[in-house]
Amino acid sequence: MKIIIAGTGEVGFHLSKLLAQESHDIVVIDYSQKALEKATKNLDVSIIKGDATSIKILENAGISKADLLIAATSTQQVNILSCVIGKKLGVKKCIARISNSELLRRRDSFDFKSIGIDEVIYPETLGASEIKTLLKESAVSDSYDFDKGKLKLMGIKIDDRSDLRDKSLAETTYLNPNTSFTPVSIVRDIEDKIENETIIPRSHNVLKEGDIAYFIAKADEGVDTVLSLSGRKNLQIKNIMIFGGSDLAFISAKHLSKKYNVKLICEDLPRCEKFADELPNVMVLNGLGTDVDFLREEDLESMDAFLALSNETEKNILASLAAKESGVKKTISQVENIEFVPLAQNMGLNTTINIKYLTANFIVNYIREGELLNFTTVEGLDAEVIEIEVKDGSNVLLQPLKNLNFPKDGIVGGVIRNNEAKIPRGDFIFQVGDRVLIVTKKEGKKSIESMFK
């Protein structure tokens, strides 16, 4: 596909990176020379400096022959106008990033397609939805549902409570007699290395203390077994403290206050007053999220969860560490800088969230074509989760999985067959119509895709 991306901030950059790996023809438009230089240095994309609402700039980008325009700048008005103009100039589809939740709420009554926008994305809403899921699955660091929850990808830190610690995968087979889950990735902090190592596990790999292990598990039975073996159980959450004056903090407080007791700490007094007026079910307080004495005066130690959702990554990390030191069992930290995610994990924070990752994943899933049904990248994990349907005539049919010479950079984690979840082993034989969940490093993705053709 020929894709034009307006804006190369963190959302646009990460999105360009994902799409460029798919061999799409990418053109990036941005005003910032520095951002464009970063894009050309790190990505296989073309660049144009200028205004994404300029007819001339869009024409220079090849808008009339483009399959998709993604308007992902930080300015809502620019994104909407860029899509309106782009559609008039001949682009097939347009996606606009917005910053006004009212537009999202009114999408049923307001026809965005009538003005040239095929899809709108509000990153903060995606973030709030992810936070709700993480609170429900409070024992895990990451949680992703597939096929309405029939299969779940879950990340758990291995510590001294886990029966899996210091055991190879072969040694843990007896702990999984019903084959209700399978390990699909291990993230390990390697001394003297800046980035964590991602391991696609085989039978000889040993789970070590400090590892973040990712499992694909069947709903209920598999999830419960993994939690039990990890020495964890989901918390009964009632009281939540949120730190931050961001839109994400506001939307999360609004949604969560329908089910939980919520306190919101905000440093900016005018924002506090605005939040207090618009959040009648939330106790809004003016104070510093990094002031431990203030937080304790506001009953931090009695909180079941602490959400650090300001726009400042460093403050979020410090506030979450303070909450953890005070005994709060579940912390979720908004990490604005994607490169900070491994650092936050290594410092022992329960869970991190990056709405730019969520936004990019949403867009990639929206535009994917061909055999891939689903696509997910996980923060801090140097691998992707893809879902592929087995077609008639596919190379994987007729012989067991163990004979397929599956690439070492990938692993089959689960299969949905006739609406039933299965965790395949070596003797598993694929059937036409199977939906296969695979965790793979980017090096192995193309060969895996070719196997299913």
C-alpha cells in the first residue's frame, strides 16, 4: 500500500516503523526538520517538510494515488482538515487522530465519512480502556484478549513466589497437565545491556527470578493456573488513587468512578477546579504526586491501586515507586517515552502503559490486509503477536506441528477452532479455518507468513 502519514511525533514515528516493516510505501509529512531527520535515519520512508493541510504538499506526497492518509499530528484541527482535503484530492481512505472526546461520543449521530474521514482515533480513550482491563486482571503486568477473551496473552514477573522459578519449560510440563497454557516469550534484564533481551522459549529455557514471562492461556482455566503457579491472584480493587492532570487521567477517573472509589491528585490548580466541576463522583485534590507525605496524608497506604497518568514520565515513575514502597499492590504508570519502558520494568514497576503504542497498534490492525487477522506489539517485548487464518491449500496442512520446521524466532501459542480455544503441542495438525495465534520476532515473521500461504 502507498500510505501518507502526517506527523512524525512518537505516534507517527512508531506507526511508520511498524508499517515500513510490512514493506508499505510510506511518505511522512512534518514541519520539524529534526523529526524528519530522525525518520530518515531510522526508517525506510520518504519525507516531505511542510504543512499537511497544504494542497501542494499533499500533491507532492502523491495523495491522488495513495491508499491511505493517516493524520496523526498533535493538532486535531490539522488532522481533520488534512483528511478533508486529502479525500477531495483522491486518497482512498483517511484516519484522523482527535483530541476531543465529544467527537468520539457523537460518532453515531455525526457522519465522519461525509467529510472524508473513515476512522477517528482518540488515544486517551484507548488508554482508559486498557487501564480498565489491567485493573480487572490486576495480577499481571500485561493483558491482551483474543477472540473475545477465549485466549489471553498475559505477562507476569517471575519472583520467589513462583513455582516456575529456576525451572526449564520441560520441567514445568507436569504443572500443566490439561495443556491450558503455553509460555511464548521471556523478557530478561541482561547486565551491562541497555535493552532487555527477548527470548522465544524452547524446552531447555529456564525461567529466572526477575524475568517477565508471557503466556498464552485459555480463558478461566488457563489463566487461573498461570496465576496460581506464579503465586499470584487478582486483587479485589475498591480504592484507587490517580496522579496527573492529563486528559488520560481525567478520562480514566471518569470511567473508573462508576465502579471504584477514586481520588485524583493534580498539581495544576486550574485543572483541579475543572476536574472537580466535571467529576462529581471523584475526590479531586491539589498536590504533588511525588510528595510522599502528602500522598500518605491522603491515605495512600489504604489504596488498592495507584495510577500515575501525568504527561511527565519521570514523575510518574517516581510516584509509582513511592506508592509501591507504601504497600500499594497494583501500580500503572503512563510512560510517554517509549524508550523508558524497559527501565521502568527493571525498576520493579508493576505495569506501564503507553497510549502511543496503543494508537499505533489500533491503526495497524485497522489497515491490515491478507491472511493476518490481528497484530499486536507489546511494550518492552521485542516481538509481535499475529493471528493468521489457515486457508485451503496452506503449506501447514496435513502434517503435525513438530514436522513443520517452524522458525526458531516464532512460536505457536494458541488456536481458535470452531469457536473453541486450543493450546497446540507437537502432534497438533492444523485444519482449514483455524485461527492461529503466533508470537514472533520480526526476523521470523515473513517466513512464518509464507508457511501459511
